Amino acid sequence: MSQTFGMETPSAHGLSAHRQPTRYLVVIDSGGSMVARLFLASREPVAEFDASVEEVTHMIDGLVPETGAAGTEWDVALQGHNPSERAEAKVYTLSI
């Protein structure tokens, strides 16, 4: 009879660093469709998805956006967007 009957004991967890929290959510036009882009505090991109999904509504509930992402701090992060798209963007600062 096998001595491996049942479930194995889980292995030890690795002690790796946690990811940084997402700080900004930018809702911006991208070629005719609205996208939501998530960024770290350093403006490093984390994710991009359709802005019409329900999760975006939950993330921005009760937050007041800044209109426009034309500042130099957004130049690298939003380099694929034209100036008019950046001027109309809604920038939400997420609580940590």
C-alpha cells in the first residue's frame, strides 16, 4: 500500500516583497474607446482595460477626478496618447 495517501503538506511560503499599491487610475480615450489605466505612484503602468467594466465604477466611487494629464509627470506614462486625449483624461488618485 502507498504511503502517499491523502494530501501533501503545503510547502513553505516564500518571503518575497509585496507589490507596490496602485496609486492612480486614468480614464482616457484611446482611439475612440475609453480605457482605464492603472499606475503606481511612480507613474509606472500596472494594467489597462476597458473603462466600462463594473470594477472601474467600484474603484472610483466617491472620488473626484482631476481633469487632464498634460503635466510632465505623465509624459512617459501616456506617451501613446495625443495631447487632446491627455487634456480630456480623468485622473483618479486611489486611496492606499
